[in-house]
Amino acid sequence: MASFVIEGGRRMHGELTPQGAKNEALQILCATLLTPETVDIYNLPDILDVNNLIQLLRDLGVEVSRLGEGAYRFKAEHVNLDYLATPEFMRQSASLRGSVMIVGPLVARFGKAVIPKPGGDKIGRRRLDTHFLGIQKLGAEFSYAPDKRVYEISARELKGTYMLLDEASVTGTANILMAAVMAKGKTTIYNAACEPYLQQLSKMLNAMGAHISGIGSNLLTIEGVDYLGGCTHTILPDMIEVGSFIGMAAMTGSDIRLKNVSYNDLGIIPDSFRRLGIIVNQEGDDIHIPAQESYEIDTFIDGSIMTFADAPWPGLTPDLLSVFLVVATQARGSVLIHQKMFESRLFFVDKLIDMGAQIILCDPHRAAVIGQAKANPLRAATMVSPDIRAGVAMLIAAMSAEGVSVIHNIDQIDRGYQRIDQRLNAIGASITRQS
């Protein structure tokens, strides 16, 4: 199990370019299964989850060529459906939650799919009902083998229909959308997720020949087509990494410029950090975070304590709440962090409390943070990363702490952040990777 050894208290100065968006990349890679033609994808992040999904596609028979840094060519002309029954496929897909999104493309193009119960972050139960109910409404049949813990999906023909999703699931919407583009007739998806990732997927599918309207809204209309062709697609910068670096700069008192962030696709993220008192300057398509000795949490207009809560887009993404929480520990003022979607994502705060943070974990979903205005810096500690986002929050805490900290199980961080140690060390951090 690899670890990071972090020397805290160092200020950084320089430029960072955010990687390609992890959550978009997983959807886009699965969509390559919809066509036998060539699909070129640019700005793919070099992270574990993406690399594991690329390897899964290779093992399924997809031809994969590396064109350059972050650039790949995919050709799913000869997909080996027999691989779905192998133990190797079960192991691969069970360890990668994003693999559930191969179901929609495989059922749409080949009429069958197999998927074990997927893995991923240990952040509480993440149900698949939205995925399965939506694809069932298109005409697919699902069966579950409890002894193998495997779902088997089949469909003679998918037919368009109206559906109202029970939750605005990002991966659920993506899966259903990729199935619907080749269903017969018209499909309407209401309460669809509308994150920039879904907008990007929809634009890519339209470039392949799909007919999707309502992009960017929660009401998608799809006119099914018989065939999809190849295309070229470029992935957006990762908004979660952008937010992580904003928080990291403020927490460590660093001066950092984030290059080419696709500012208009960040939604309320910059303004949310501003409500923590962090200076976030937009300069063209860059963000500049100047060094700050302190930052003060805003209050609501009536003077009540600020609350940050996750919500479907265009609300605040749940993937950044861990970052907001750790950054608030050294702010002036208090804030309530309300993690509505996942019941285990705040449990890492016990480590921050050990480091000297003043946090009250009210219940599995809510934590009250009393900021210390950098008067009492965090203490170094030894920690274990439970998931991607808690892992980077721990890294931010360690970088601001006095002394040398250790974070174990950094594979969780590597799943979502591309060579983060090398990139941060280049602008003044001190992070050593140990195997």
C-alpha cells in the first residue's frame, strides 16, 4: 500500500493546469462501445480509474492506440462479448464503479450486458436503481444471480419511452442516454442530470449521429437512430481538481494560477469559495488565487451561520464538500457542511479532529466547523485515505499542518488525481511517495 509523506507548512507559488475531468472521461470511454468506427479522445487524465477502464475496453476487444499525452484512439469494431463471462471481467468491473456505464452501450448495440455489483469509493450505499429502471423502461430485461453477485441484462429491441427518473443520477442518466440513442422511436428523460459531464456526453453522441435535444436541461429528448459513427472529442478540465487547488492555495497561503479552467463550466464553485473568504480572481480563462494570511467565512444576509450543502447541478457538487470542510477549519468563522447524498463521506473528520481541527460531527450527513483563523495550525498526523475526495482533503490538511504527516492508501487519491505529488512539488510542495 503506497503512502505520501508530506512536509507541512510550505507555501507554493506557480502555475497548475487542471487535468481532464475524471467523471466525464469515464462516460466518454464507455460511449466508444456504441460504434465500430474510430473515436479519438483528447485530454484524458492519466489516473487509475481511467487507465483501468481503458484496460477493460482493451480486454473486451476494443482496439486502443495512444496518440500522445492524454490522447487515445478507440475502435470497438470487434467486441468480444464472451469476455463478459470470464472471472477476469468480473474482477475488473467489480473494482471500478464507472464500469457500470458499459451496460447502456452494450445493450443498445449488442442486446446484452453483464455487470457485477460495482465497487469504487467507500462512501456509503450507492444504489443502481436509476440505471436499471431506466434501461428496463426501454425494454431490457434484468436478472440477478445472488450466488455470483452478477446482473445479466438482455434486450431483443429497445424502444423509446417517457421516463421520470427517481433521482437526478449523473451516471444513471449517462447510462440511460447511451441506451436510448439507439432505441426505436422517441425517448424522453425527465429529471435528468444536467452536469457539464452530461452535456459533453450528449454533444459527443450528437457528433456520432445521435439526435439529442434539451442538452443542459433536466428534460432530454432523444430520437433513436440505427447507427452511430466515429467522432473526435475533447474532455473538459476537471472542476473537482480546480476546486481542490483553490482550497489548497488558501489553506497553505500560496499564490497559484490555474490555467485554462473552462471558467464558464465551473458553475457556482468559484462563488462558493468566495463565501469562505477566499480571493478567487478570474483572469480570462485562468483563475488566480493570491497568497492570503487569513480568510473569513461569510454569513447569510440575516447573520445566520453559513451552510454548504450538495445538490444536483447547478448546485454545489458533493465531490467538493470534503475540500470545503477542511479549508473551513483554518478560516475565521463557522460553517455547517451538509453532505446530503452519501452517509459515510464525512467520517474522515475524526482525523482532522486529531490534527487539532474544531469539528462537531452532528450525524453521518452534517458537520459543524469552527474555524481557527490560522491561529492554531493543524498538527501533523498519520492517516489512511478512505476515498478519493477525503484523500485529497487529508492531503490539503497535511500540507498546511506543522510537521511531517503520512497518508496511507494513496491509491484512492491516484484514482482521481493525476501525478498530484509531482505537479505540486514542482511549485514548492514537499510530498514524497513511498511504496
